[in-house]
Amino acid sequence: MNKLKIALFALLAVFVFTGCSIKKNDTDLIKVNNTVITKSEYDNAYASVTSNQMFAQMGIDLKNDMDNFFSLMMRDKVVSELIIKALLNEEMEKNKISVSKEELANAEKEIIGRYGGSKEQLMQVLKLNGVSYEKFKKDIEDEIKLKKFVDSIAMVSVGESEAKKYYNENQDKFKYPKRVRASHILIAANPEQYKAKLRNENKNITNEELIEKTQEYMNAQLKVAKEIQAKVKKSPSSFAVVAKEKSQDTASALRGGDLGFFAKEEMVEPFANKAFSMAPNTISEVVQTPYGYHIIMVTDRQEAGTYSFEQSKKDIINYLESQDKVDILKNKIETLRKDAKIHYFDENYDPENIQKKIRAAAKDNPELSQSFANQNQQNK
């Protein structure tokens, strides 16, 4: 059933309305009808999508080498998203799509409900993720506007008979394997991330110093984890309280470390192997994964089975409606783009030129060529 929990706006992440800061003497890059996209707006959007540490760990420089394959792919993605954003903003303004204070308050209340009904907990999550409360509210407003815009194009409604048909024709999607429910406390410790941090702080650090300091860090984190494990092993009833205070998995920490039910393949191997070997209401020794050191408490087990239609109906209807809305919005965007007058002040940001460079960069690498082909297919 979890496979069906698809939100329209998770699927359409390209349409998130990220803010931008306008600088004095800014450079115009692209004009979409009457909307100008500036260099600072592009730079902010590019920085947002390339800030993931994964790229640095893979040795991919997306900030300084602007003509490598991956940088070009990111440029193509960002330019496309900014053009779509401009087209949608223009169309919503034309159709007077707005959000009332009441709608905004209700949406915020619903989101707060996901965090135990506590605004304080929500604020903590926002802070840990580097998101301001003002940015959070702006994102909610933009999401509501987008939903209302889709509804203004065509109302979508999926009935029980359609949901039942989908359920009967997709039985495999509603089966679940043997699962366990567990809570954990994480003490984050990734040696590669720590090495990258040390290199950023000290460009002249030697390999020997890097290895030594990283090992010291890992040992210190393991010591913290062992101390916490001894504490909760002695008093299992304190696990949830300790998880809220100490776990560095901020999402589960808010729930006392609870991860809910999960199948073995949903977790990294060391974590899964340990959790599935434990009896309910037992606490593990410290388990190491690429994320760090975990103390696991299994709270329940569940044999394999199938969700009933009644259990699945709401998710199926949401899923089918989301799929219909995705198609409606994609078709609308395609129409808007065909009818739009788009001028590129700088040819380096013209998608045709970007894609020529991508093909040239991928020319001698079949894997990159296939990746580019797949990306283009997804964008159609």
C-alpha cells in the first residue's frame, strides 16, 4: 500500500516555486513572454539542486567545472524548471489564482498534525533542515495555488468502482512481506563525509592526518553510542525519551525513534539483518551502517499478507487522482511552452545548445549517453 502513497506535488517537484534574491545590476538570462529570468535567480536555483553532498562524495564538481556532463545536465534541468515556473506563475496570475489566510492556516494545521500536533516540533524540524518559517509558509501557499490551478483546468474525481478495478488488477501492489516494527537511536558517523569536512576546513591536511582524525572521530561517536546503548539496555522503558533527546535521525526522533513497520529490503543490510533477528521488546548492541551507529529496539513483528480493499481504498483514490492531475498539468505546460515567446540573452542557457554540449560530453561514454537518453525520455 505504501507504493501508492503518491502526492501530485512529489511527482511534480520541478514545479516547486523556489524564492530568489534580486541583486543590483543583475543580468537578464531568459525572457519568457513578459517574465525575465535573471542570473541571480538561476544561480540560486542551481545552488539549491546541486547542494547535495552525494555529488562531492562521488568526486563530481558541479560548482567550478560548469561544462562537465553532470553540470550540464543540472543546467538543463534548472533552466527547464525556471521556464516552467515563469509560465505557470503568469498563467495563475492571469486566472487570478490566490490563497486565502484561512486556506493557508488550515494547510499549516494539517502539516503540524503530522508532527504530533506540536508547532514547536515542526519548528525544530524546519530549523534542523535549514528552512525558515517564512519559506515554509511560502511553499505551502505556492502548493495550494498549484492545486487550485490544476482544479481550474479540470476537476478530477475517481469513484469506488475505478478504485476497486485498480485493486483487482494490481494485487501484487497490495501484498506485503514479513515485516518488523522497530525504533532506533542514531549517532551519525560517516567517515567519508567527515573527511570531506576536514578537507574543506584545511586544504593542506595530509592523508595521514586525515585518516588519524577521522578514526578519532569515529571512535568518539562509537563511544557515545555505546554509552547510550548501556543506558537504554538497563532501562528499556526510557528508549523513546532517550531517542527524542539523543538520536540524530531527526525525523524518527520526534516519534521516540519509531520507524514503523518495514520490510527487510527497505533498510540497509546491517540494520535489517539485526532487526529481523531480534525478538520483540529487545534492544540490540550497537550496529554500524553507512549512516553511523544505531541502537535498535524491535517492538513488533508481522507476517506477510495482503491489504484489503477497504484498507487500501483511500490511497488508491488519491493515487489515481494524482496520476490524472499529473497528466492534466503536463499537457497544460506543454501547450503553454509551445505558445510561449522565449528569448535567450545568453546562448549558454539555450536548451538546444546545452543539449548539444551534453551529447558531446557523453560521446565517448555509453553509460552517460544512455543516461542522457533516459533523461530526455522522462522529460517528454
